[in-house]
Amino acid sequence: MASPPPKLPIPGRRNILITSALPYVNNVPHLGNIIGCVLSADVFARYCRLRGYNAIYICGTDEYGTATETKALEEKCSPKEICDKYHVIHDEVYKWFDIKFDKFGRTSAPEQTEVCQAIFHKLMENKWLTENTMQQLYCDTCERFLADRLVEGKCPTEGCNYEAARGDQCENCSKLLNPTELIDPKCKVCKNAPRIRDTDHLFLELPLLSDKLVNYINNTSVAGMWSQNAIQATNAWLKEGLKQRCITRDLKWGVPVPHEKYKDKVFYVWFDAPIGYISITASYTPDWEKWWKDPDNVELFQFMGKDNVPFHTVMFPSTLLGTGENWTMMKTISVTEYLNYEAGKFSKSHGIGVFGNDAKVTNIPSEVWRYYLLMNRPEVSDTLFTWADLQAKLNSELLNNLGNFINRVLSFVAKPAAGYDSIIPDAPNAESHTLTNALAEKTNKWAEQYLEAMEKVKLKQGLKSAMAISSDGNAYLQESQFWRLYKEDPAACAIVMKTSVGVVYLLACLLEPFMPSFSREVLRQLNMSPDEDLSFCDDKGETAKAKRPWDFVSAGHKIGKPVPLFKELKDEEVEAFRIKFAGSQAERISKAQADAEAKKVADKLKGTKLSEGSSKKKQSGGSKSKTAEDVSVAKLDIRIGLIRKAEKHPDADSLYVEEIDVGEEAPRTVVSGLVKFIPLEEMQNRKVCVLCNLKPVAMRGIKSHAMVLAASNEDHSKVELVEPPESAAVGEKVTFAGFSGGPEASLNAKSKTWEKLSADLHSNSELVACYKDVAFTTSAGVCKVKTIANGEIR
């Protein structure tokens, strides 16, 4: 199907240009990113279309800069390959979330170079750019100047002292930084300390542009009803005093600087990234200037998280003002605070939280995710995502309130005998029905509050107003007792049902910006077309009908087949999700891989005959079975080891890296997932049982050459190391003492225990769990566990 022609501003209409902060292309977006920019902007864009405004929504992936180069280094590929890969991932995530862009583009497109360089030339002509020598960190090992994000160190801000602050910004306190300000900086690539070196760069003279900028901010922040957090962040920059801002960087991946002296440099990503809004519009239509150079007829609305504010209220406007051209400047900025996850922050860099692809695999519909995020939108202060809250909002608000109201109404209308056989009844004189007239007044009040909130981009309040109509609808049904009216007062029942169907239609319209797939399904059940019937315009008289909801759907209209709209989220599902999405993405992947490998080994061992090394193999008919092999305990090379050194894994929060002496020439490197259970100080200089004949496995970049034996209680809430006797010699082999039936007892009798043990051991699992009635001994005595199972490994 051919794409519709690009929309252009229409004289006499309200023309609205909507942008969302361009998401970095170097990672999968998490829920905090999604609500902070693309989803919020999508809701407003859908609202504008619902109201009949001429609106376009522009977004795309921000692809240049250090973040991309850093990711390319991590994944051992080119920056372009990273961009190609993650642009597709972003696009798929946003499509699943029902985000409807008019154009979702890329800043690596040719239009970006063209527009960016044209703006640069104008700034040069108007003498708003100056040359300066600046000190920058240079890595002798990597033989390169280090861009901001290739440097990490301690934040210099008083009271912060965050250990992993980036060279451009501290993600803990949000303060913008220069790499040379960091305390104890390190090159992110080689981990060595860089040195300071001089390098020439171009600077935008913000102090000289301050009068133009302050005039713009003072006028527009009032007229555009800027959110309070946007005003505060902007004023903080102005109060500190505007400084020259460097617009070039010593990188290869970016828009080249069209200047002979600086031809080996590229533009700083925060100079060129906001220009991406313009260049992506240029890739949408060659007539892009009709949107971007017509401030009298186009309103620009921009959506972003709070850490992006100064670049959109100071840097970007200054750049446009400096060109001297008649740009469409931002009118309204909508800013969100942070959405936090359970006990901490969402973090792309650390992989913490629920990410776009995670939401998809939960099988919770996108409309539920949209509703929850928008009802929890951090408009004034930080808000918190919890699985229990998601469950409560789905079950109470969507299922029991909204879904219940719609299903009750449509199911009754659809009944062939005790209903209307799917035909909307006529309802003359509805306004004279007291209960119905009271509902109409409430519905109209909520609709007016909805419109007022949405015009001011108060999205959460708009959603609450719409949901209040559903609550009143449920109360109306209950008070009317329509099931009795059908027989006792058919005329009144017809009024109640025709009015209720009108309210169902109204809800489908008002909630479409928030839950488009929900609205499409409701209209399908109403036997209406989303393309033709989804509208709430003043000039079509639709907003006025909120006072007369019985007029929304005509008498005689035949509805479709009603089905439930939402499904209950059960306690066990919530708990499973909470566990599944705990920790970081990397830890989840490692755990999933270990679990998969363990299952593979366990499946292979099912039906296997098990014996001690001294036992003789029993063969049926003298031939070896193809499905059963002997597994000998003698094959387990478990030795006494001494942990010489233990430290946290540099790239995994749940892992220790130990150097363990097992009686060989050199100690073995072992990676263990014990951080949550055993303090680091208790891991130092202690004897442990070590399984030595495992295939080495890389765990988050460090190869583990053995496994420390540990035990857990049955619910895995407690984990302890299996301790050999203090007098046991380092390197001594640990022998199997058998099950509770004694060392001669048949291992086959305990096959489930053995399968689990074998599976965990063969997969180099981080923990050994639940080995009931198993014991290991040394010449000095039995290996023990302090509190779990009285010395037996469980």
C-alpha cells in the first residue's frame, strides 16, 4: 500500500509540529525512556489528530557521537553497523507500543549533514563562532583524544561523588561536566589514566547571544505554558551565567565540520542532535521549510526527559537565533521527571529495569503498558514502577472499571432474547430522564476537563478525567437497574442503554490517544470504523454531544460481537515477572543461558543408569543401551581449595572473581554468583570445596576454570559455602560419602538428586542447589555447612 503524501501546513488551520527527544541508537529503550519522550509525544499527537488539528509527529534515532563509538567498540563492529542494528530494534519496539510517527528517521541520513552544515555556515557568517584552544584528555595507549563518554571518573560535584560519572554528564546528579573536571579519570577502553593535551575547537558564543535568548525564553515560557521543571532547569543555566559552548569533537563518527582547519573533526552531538528534528522533517518532505520556517502558522511542541531540557531551551534556540533566519521556535515543552524501577533507577548503561523488548515477552498487551505508564507519568516528581502497582491498575481500573462497564452495556444490547438483538434502541425524550440527565452533566464536565488538561499537555490529568466517565457509567448502570427496567419500563431501559452505548463510544474516542488498540477493538465491537468514526472535533459538533451522550450512536445501528477487553493479571504471574526481571539484563541473559544448559544436561541424564565408580555396569542382552550411559561419581574431581583473593566482577553486580589455590603450580580463576549471599570479607583466605574438572566457561568476559561448592536451603533464600575441615590440606581430593543409605547405597535410588547435581555441575552453574542426603569427606573429616542441613549438602 502506497504511503500517504506528506502533510504540509494548511492556512487557516491549527498546524502543530510535534517532536520527541531523539533516543540514542546504542541500546534498547527502557520504560523510562518510552514514557519520557516517544509515548508522551505520541499521546499528544493522537489527541491533535482526534481534535482535527493538522499535526505531524517527527522522531528518529540519534546516531552520531561517542555513545555509538563506545557501543561499536563493545560489540566489535563499525558505528554504522551498530546504528543499522539498533535503529531496527527501536523501530520494532515503538511499533509494538503503538507509537504512530509521521516520520521515524535517522540522524545519519544525508539530510542531517546538509542541514547541519548549512546552519554552521550561517553561524560563521554572523560571527557567532570563535576558535579556542582547550585542554582535552588524551589516551597514550589508544593514541587518541578521548571524547566525553570515553572517560569515566568520580563526579566532582560536592555531595555527589558518584564513582562512575561520564565525561559529559553525571547520571547520578545530572550535572553537565567536562572530562577534565572528573576526579581520577580513566579511559573507558583500556582503563588507563589519560593525560591532558591541547587541541583546537570551535565554540558557540552563548554569552553574546544571551539577550536574544533571554527575550525568547521570557516570552515563550509564558505563552507556551512551559512545565515548571523546564523553567527551573533553564533558569539554573541562566543563573550560572552562559558560557562559550564547544560544538566540535575529535571523533570520526559524526557530521564533518566543513572548515579546512577542522576537517578532521565532527560536530558535537548536542550541537547536531536537535538539528535532527529538522533534517528528519526534510527526509519526510522536501517542503520541510514550510514547517520549520513559518513561526506565525506553526506551533512547535517538544517532549523530553528532564536531563535534556537545557539543550532544548538554551543550546538549540541559541543556534537557531544565531542564524538570523525566521525559524519555527519551540512554543511548548513538556518535561518528565524520572520513572524509577522497583527499588532503584532504570538504567540503559547498567541494563536495569524493564526494557521495550521485555514488555513484549510478558504477553501483557501494549495498551495495558501504555495505560500504566501514562497513569504513572512523572510529570511533577519522580514516580515508581512496581509490578504490584501494574497488577492493581490492570485488575482494578481497566478490568473491573472500564472493561466491566463496556462489556455489561454491549453484552446486554447484543442479547437476542432479554436484550435488543444487537440493535441500538430509539430513546426519545432522553433528556427528561432524571438519572440520565444527571449522567450527561457529569460526562460533559469530565469531557471539558479532559480537553482543558490535554490542551495544556497535562496528559495524566486528561487520562484520569476520561476514566472518571467510566466510573460514573458503572454507577449509572447500577443505579438504573437496567436489567429490571427491560421488563418493567422498556422506554426507560431504552434510554439507559442508548445513553450507555453513547458513553462507550465517547470513551473509545477520549481514550484513543492513550490506548489506541483498545479503542480500535471497542469500535469493532460497536461495528464502527476507526478511520471514519474516531473523532472529537468542535466543528463537527462532536464535543457538544458530550452533553447528550444518547446522540453519539444512532437508533437502529447494529453493533458487533462483544468480547471481554482485559484479562486479569494473577499474583503468581506478577511474582514470576518480578523475579524474571530482577537484576541487570546481562545477569538475566547469563542466568537464562545457564538454566538452558542445565536443562539440556538434565534432559540428557533422564533415564540414565547411575553407579559408583566401583560398581559394575548392568547390560541388557549384553549390549549397551543407546539412551543410557553410566555416570561415575569418581569422575568428580573435587579438591580442597584456598581462596587467595576475591573481588567483585568488574562487569557484573552479582558475581565474585576469586583466585583459588587447589594445589597446582598456579591458582585458578573462578567466577561465582555469591555476591547476594556472602559478604566479600568472608570470601577472603578461606578454605572451600572446588570442583576442578569442569569445562572453562566465560562469565561476563572472565573465564571461570572451576566451581566453588555451595549449598542452599529449599526456598533458596539462604546460601552458604561447603566448608572442609580446617586441618584439610590444600589440593587434597574430596571423596563421595554417599547418600543416607550409606556409601554403598544405589545412586539410582536418588537419581533426581543426582540429575540435578550433574546438571548444575556440568553447566558450571553459579550455585549448587538442593542436594538432599549427599555428603563429601576428606581425610580430616566431613565437609560441613554451618546452618543448613547439619553438614549435608542440600
